[in-house]
Amino acid sequence: MKTFSGLGLAFLLAFMVAPVLREAPAATVTWTAMGTNDWFGTNNWSSQSVPATGDDVVITNDNVTVILTNSTAELSSLLISNKATLLFSNWSTALSATNVTIGGRTSTVTCAGPFTNTVMSNRVWIVCSNLTVAAVGYINVDAKGYAGAATNESRGSGPGNGTTRAGGSYGGLGGMGAYDNGTDTTYGSPDAPLWPGSGGGAYGGSPWTYRGGAGGGAVYIQASGIVTVNGSITANGQVGPTGNSAGGSGGGITITCQVFAGTGGLIQANGGANNGYCGGGGGRIAVIYDAAAQGATSVPSIRFLTDRGLGAGAGYAHGEIGTLYFPDTLFLTNPITQFHGQWFSAGLTNLSYNSLTLSNCWIRFPQEGLRLTVSNDLLITGSAGRLEIGGNRFATNIFEDRAYANMYRRYSEMGTNPFLDCRGNLILTNRASLTVYAGMTNAALTTGAVVKVGSDLWITTGCTVYVYSHPTNGGSVVIEASNVVIQTNASISADYLGFVTAPRRPDSNNLGYGPGRGQERRGAGYGGYGGNTTAVYGLTYGSSNTPVDSGSSGGRYPNSGAGYYGGAGGGVIRLEVTSSVTVDGTLTANGGDLGSPGYSGGGSGGSIFIRCRNFTGATGGIIRANGGGGAYTQSASGGGGRIAVWRIYDSYGGTFSYSSPSDTTYDGTDGTLVLINLPVPGAIITMF
């Protein structure tokens, strides 16, 4: 494809007003040919000539495909309907018309593809005043971006290509497998997603036996008036087309207009799912409207999706969600139901709501120092309901658990750390989740992120709150509330979310991160010693009474290949509660297991620190900060973490666990548990 240098919002705004199309007496020119034919064939039109400036063009023949290889004249209008298809070929081909309508009966606009790095690329490029995509009309460039891998153990094409088992990247990172380097960066810009998506990798077999999924294509719409989408515009990555293949990334969709409208429409650039390996990352979508004009209209009921492609599990990771860009937060009205992706808007640092419901949508606000304030209740609900705060940076080649659920660690850059201020109740229901990514701490910043709840935090059955520590600094999340309730089969999880393992680089010295890190085959320490410890590595640290440190990571076996990684440390669960903490479910901050085929060290357990008035929970409650292990040859387990509970009244009937596993060649030691009885308010203490 062509190279774009310095593209961004300023570039796009230069095109916000499309060329004024010359008014001329309109001739209606109708497509008459059948089958697949060239737009520039004179015998294909009722006028026996190629449509000229000012013409009204009609393509309504059933199941015809019209190929557009060069830019059109400046038409008055174009109507496509009745299952007709308009296919763009070549990157510089543009359709220019005052009004463009993609009408009924599954009419489609698409482009040629996919394509490799060495051949001409393609896209859909429409320059108009007004565009309407009807309810059964489509702009579809699914799998029309960079091609997936086509030879044994090869990468896909594109800037974010996946290698062997890895998914393609674009707005979100592609998933990475246990034995892959993957792609360690995204590309393009959230506010100008003009690139297509990249192809996924494949592994094994003769050439063409296994192929990676292609990336989604590129759609560029430059409108000076209204863009109405009642149908769909999609640029999805391809699912791995054969066995042993990874998905392609989602593509890029860019729309500039005065007003954006629609009812029941869909804008989508999802990553492709796996076919035995890893998922592709989500693509990028940008809708850039005139803020004043858009503010005078109703909010369109359109879904915007840049979902990740799912990995196969058991060694093959999911991709990451892509990006969504809008000039402001006008579309983020309560309730939020129609977005999946990382949300970007110019200058976004604060969001405020009277009350807020997020239902079955997945939004990450990755901005540094974002403050989300909800004056009353915040409800996160639905199995697809996921709210994430922070995470504007990521570390790559990081293995967080033996299942390879996520090969990338998100975190917040040091500056102003994330803050969620809910002044009413914060409630999670129906398998929803909340994720908070901590930034660094230092002398000025004592916490990596804060979740402040004015009333009660309710984590109902099937729901989870994830608290990520900074991967190399250890800064962590603090949760403040009046009451915290973790119901049965609900959890707060910091498993493997402490200090990260050694990267797969020659200069890493096979050392993990954290004060108790392991080296090579040694387990990490924290509350207990790591297995196979020395006078330098795998030691204990921190406080047993006030445990606020992240667990450290185990050492990585000195092998140039993949695998052999050490486990990440457990993170930090810190609850500062003025009244009651009820644990009927699980609080968990386990260290990560080491990776196959062994020889490495497990991560140490993390911290669980609770201060409250009443501490209670049923017999099924679980509070744990165990070290990581793994039954592999010459491996070492991580030491147990630290748990401390400060309370006045205690009726907790559940269990505590802070052990080091005994399934390795070199076992670590258990961590610490401290239960402190606080005095009843008004009590008199006599000290001698």
C-alpha cells in the first residue's frame, strides 16, 4: 500500500469538506451488462458511454459485479441495489458523487484482496456529500487487507504481521503462542486508521498447506454532509482458514463527515479467530464529525466493534481489542451499550456521569491519568460487560500463566495514575468484569491507581474485578469502600498480575523483575523463599503486617528458544473498608506457574491486605496468595505471598492459603498470614 507520513487528525480535517461537485443537467445512466464487467466498458451502460460528470448512475441488476479500477468522474449520484456489487481495485481509486446510496437486497461495496507486501493494495474510497447505507446494504472489506502466512513457518504480510502461530496486529496486538516472538507493536493511528489489517501466521506442512488469516481491509469515506449507516460497514480479520493457523487483525475504517447518523447500524473491525493457534488483534475505527453540527442531532443507535480474535487456549493466546476514535464523548451517553474497543477522544482526561450503566459492551479508557467520576451508582452488567481503566502501555513477550491466557501485560505510564470515583454503589452482575491497570509509584505517587466507592462494592456471582500491578515497578491498585461483598463464585483477582517474568532477550540475564526475583532455574521469593534460592535471588522482602508489595517473578532458563519462561508474581489486593468485608467467593493473588518444558522458576505469591471493621464470609470463601509451581524437570517453585487482615470483629468461616507448591524439583517456603485485632472504638488500652 502507499506510505502515509505524519497522518493524523489534522490531515483528515483538511478533507472534511469534499470537493464541490459541478452542477450539470443530470443524465441517468443505468448498468445494463450481466455478470462481472469493467466500469469503464462503454457497452456496459445504457448511454453507451462511461458515466460522466453530473450523471446519475444506477446499478440495480441482480448479482452483477462492477469492477472500478480507476477513479470516477464527479457524479451527481450513485445508487446500488438488488444484490449488485461494486468492487474497488487499486489503492488510489476513488468514487466521487454528491449522493451515494447503497440500497436494499444485500447490495455490497467491497474491494479486491487480500494482497501481500509486494503487490498493489486495494481499499474502498468514497468522496461524497452524503452517503446512505441502507438496512440491508453493506460496505464489506472483510479479509481484504494484508494476506496471512502462506508458507511453512512464515509470517503474514503487513506491518503487524503474525509469525508462525501468532495473530496479526493493528489497533490491538495479535495473540502470541508459547513458541513465537509474535508482533510486539501495533501500528497506525487511532484518529487516522487508513491502513489495512495485517495477516496472521501459520505453522507446519508444505507450502500452502497451512495458511494464516488475512487482515481486514481499509475503508475511507470523505463526506461533507451526512453519513447514514442503517446497514453495516465491516473490515474484519479472517478466521484462520486452515488448521494450525492464526487469525488476521481487524482492518481500518475512517469516516469524516459533518453529521453521522443511523439506526440499527454496525461499524466493525474485529480480529479474526484462530484455527488451532492464536487470535488476531482488533482493528481501528475513527468517526470524525463536526462537533457543533453533531451536537444538534440525536445520538445514532449504531454499534462500533473492534473485538479481539479468540485464541485456542492451552498455549495460544487471544488477540487484544482494537481502537475507537471520536472527536469527543458525545456518543458515550448513559446507558453505554454499543461499543467494544479502546476509546480515544482528543484531550480526554475526565469523564463524569450522574449515574452510569455499562451493559454488554467492552470499553477500555487507556488515557494516562483518566478520572472517571460517577455521582451515584455504577452498574456493569452482562457477560460481555467489561470496563477497563488505564493500560496505555504494554509489555510484550510476557507470560502470565501456564494457560497463556494473555501474552501482553497492560499497565499505565507514570504521570497521573487512573482514578475511578464512584460515589454511590459499584455493582457487577451477570458475569461482568472491571479491570484497573496501575501505574508506577514513587515518592510523590504512593498508589498506582485508586478505585474509590462511596457506598458498597458488590461483586455478584460469576463476576470478577482484576487489579493489575505495574509490571516492572510494582505499583498497585487500592480499593476504598464502605462495604465490600464478594459473592459465591465471584472474585477479586491479582493472579500473575505482579512483577513480570524475564523477557526473551539475550540481555535479560534470565532475571525476572521484583525484589525477590529468581534467576535462571530459581523461584521467586516474597513472603517465603523461592526454590533453589541463593544469597542474592529468591529472597523474602516486605512487611508481614502491612503487605502492599507485588510478588516477584521466577527466573527464566537460559535457552535461546521460546518456552522455558519463569512465572510472573502475584499482584496486590488492597481493601481499605470502613465497615464490612464479606468473602463468600475468592480473593486470589497467586504467583504464575513456570512454563513447559520446565527448568525455570515459579513466581511468588502476591499480597492481600484488608482493613475493615467487620470481617466475615461463608465456609466456601477462599483467600489465597500461593507461589507458582509446575511439575517439570529441574524446576523451582515460587515462595508463598503475604496475607494480612486488620479487623475489629471476625466471623470469617473460609480458608487462607499462602503456600509454596511441592510439585517442583526445588520447593520454596510458605508465605505469611497475620490477623490483627483492632480495638473497639472507645476502648481504653493500658500499656506497660
